[in-house]
Amino acid sequence: MDTIAAIATPAGYGGIAVIRVSGTKALDICSRSFAPRRRRPLDCSDDRRVVLGEVRRGSQTIDRCVASLFLGPNSYTGENVVELACHGSPFVASHVLDTLLENGARLAEPGEFTRRAFENGKLDLVQAEAVLDLILAHGEQSARLALSQLSGQLSRRIEGFQQELITAVAEIQAFLEFPDEDLSTETPQALLTRLKTTSKGIEELLETYDEGRQIQQGYSCVLVGDVNVGKSTLANALLGAERSIVTPLPGTTRDLVESRLKLQGISVLLYDTAGLRNSECPVEAEGVRRTLGAVSSADLAILVIDAAAKDPGWEDRLLFEKATQPKQHCIVAWNKVDLRHDPPPGEFLGIPVVPVSALTGTGLEELRHQIKKILLTQHTSSGERLLLSNTRQKNALQRAHKAMARAMEILPSRGDYELAVEDLQVALTEFGRVLGKVTPDEILDQVFSRFCIGK
């Protein structure tokens, strides 16, 4: 197998840049590229040590750097791995990489280091996908979820389902092959009871998918209301950045403006939207249609009302009721309270009101607190419960569950055990797909192509 190399740190300038090399010739290639200061080439005695030296391209010294050696099979990929840490200039890092390529390495493909870790048995496919989820984690919750899956908790749960089915298939096949023998096989009813228990466990895991996916991708929160009530100004104030365009003209925002808001460990996709009003302009009308669609699918809708208006909220009442959103998933932001001195109502349309001023910052912390409170109360997870978050894994588990359901229908009714075994084998194959034990190459290509080069 080729020895691969790639820059493992993000693009741009930084304190250091790390160039990773993996493969059977990693030590040889790095020895031709890297000159240790102690005048001795890199060898197996340097395992898990760092060595100071220089990367040289011919007679030219490119940079002084540190080499870290991790010999297989006790490395990330299971192969010999060398990591060269040089100064964090993109120019320097690219020259170090070019030197390694000239000396026999091949540029790694996206996700190829992690794919080799999977193929060498260092990770199963669930754990490999968790590596990417951890890299892409937007907050504490999503990072903790990815770490739990990377640690193997989810894999062990699925392996438990798999082992139960292997035992059931063995029991049925023993009965079929030796019907006259006095074997200690379970009765069909006992097998059915065990399969029902396993099926229930799969159902419970599948039921966590929506929560796990939401934590991984981030909650969605939509700012909605009439034109010129201050939605864009409020969005910018919550984000602490000028993300949405703000003008005195009504209808400035005509499409969904998506931004990511961090709220003490949770990640929220915040959408600024077109003002809700009837318009003859087809562009603005399309913006209103998209707004209503975003509200209906959001985890939280914030109805922004202009407190400085003569009769605040009367048009918002009619427009907001067009959007289907449970009231427990809504907040009213009573905006521009700095321009009005009478007290705001405690609720509006049965929805709790938070008085705010996007311009002065009044009430913004309370609004952030209420956003987080409502989003977190939509799920009962303590943060330690095992959650499913990957669509590929969910689909395979669903197929396994359906195959088990067919087998459980056969066992007590017709007693056609051969067909029951076939369905249980289908379920076992799907468990193998989840863990990557029977995964076609095209699925692996799809999984690892999402990774960055160097991981």
C-alpha cells in the first residue's frame, strides 16, 4: 500500500503546521526529507518520541521542525506514522509536503488516514464517522455526542443486538439440522421473547435519532414578524455581528439569512426572515412563503413585535397564525421598548413576552436564556443517554428492525423456520453495514469523501 502524506492542520497562518505521513515507507521517506540534529536517521527506536531537526530539499533547508514517530500497529492508522511539526506558514508547510512527495510519498485523499485506521481495525465505521462529527462539532453538546460514539458506546450497543441475533439463528439452525437430537435449544416462544426484547432495544435507539441529529446539526430558531419591526437588528444584536442588512426601508430582507448562534454549549441556527405582509412583488411574496415554511419546521419561532407602534401586534396576530408552530415552541420579543414607556404585556397570543431593545441591548440576555431554556426542554435527555445521529446508521437499523419483524411474525404462526432464519440473516447483514463489517466500497467512498485531506 502507498505511503501517504498531507497537511493535517487547517489552511492559513498559525503557530505550527503539521504534515502527517503514514505507510510502510514512512520512516524511510521522512529520513530522506528530515535531518535530525543528533546526526542519526530516524528508526524504530524513536517510537513515541519527538526529534528535533531540519527538513531539507536537496541542499536547501526549508525549516527547522520536530518529528513525532508512532510505529504501527500502535498508531492512529495502524501503520507507521510520522508527523512533522513545522512553523505555521502555508508556504513552509507546502514546501515540506512537496519534499515528502518528491521522496516517494503520495498525496493523501480526503479521509484516507481515517479510512486506513478503519481498514486496519483501529476503528469501526461508527467510530470513523464520529471522528468527522467531532471535527464538525458546533458546541459542547455535539462534541460530547461525537465523543461518546468515538469511544465505542454506540458500537457496543449495536454489537449487543448483533450477538442476540447470532444466538437466535444458531438455536434455530440447530433445531432444523438435528430435529431428533435432544439438544438444549430454546422453544420458539422463548426465542420470540428474546427477539422482541432485542427489537424493543432497536426501537428505543431509533427513537433517539431526531434528538441526536438535532444536537449534531444545531437547533433551528426563526425570527418572524411584520416588516420593519427590527428582526434584522435583533438578529445582529444576538449574534454580536452585522450579519443581516439593516435599512429603514420595509422589505429589505427578502430571503432567509442563516447564521450560527452559540448559547453556552448549544448551537443554534438563527434565521432572519422576510417580513410577513401581503405583497404584489413576486420576490417579496416568495420570501414570505419561505418564512412561513421555515417557521413551520423550526424548533423555535421568535415573533418580533414593534413595541413603539401605535397598536403593537394587531397585524402580527393575523400573519403569525398562518404559520403552524406550537405555542410552547415560541417566544415573543417585544422589541424597541426603549421607545415606549408603558409596561409590556406578560404574554401575547398565549405566548410569553420578553421585552427587548435590539438597539440598546436591553433584555438580550433574558432572551438568550429563554431561547436556550425552550430548546433544551424539547428533549428529556440528560446528556448521558446514548443517541443515534447518523442517517446512514439509522436507515440500516430500520431495515434490520423490519427484517426482524418479519421473522417474528413467522416463528409463532407457520413455524417456517427457514424463512425466519433468512430474515434474521438480513438483519445481521444490516448490523454489519452499520459497523462497517460488510460495507461495499462505494459506501466507504461516500463516507470518507466528506473528510478533509489530512484526517
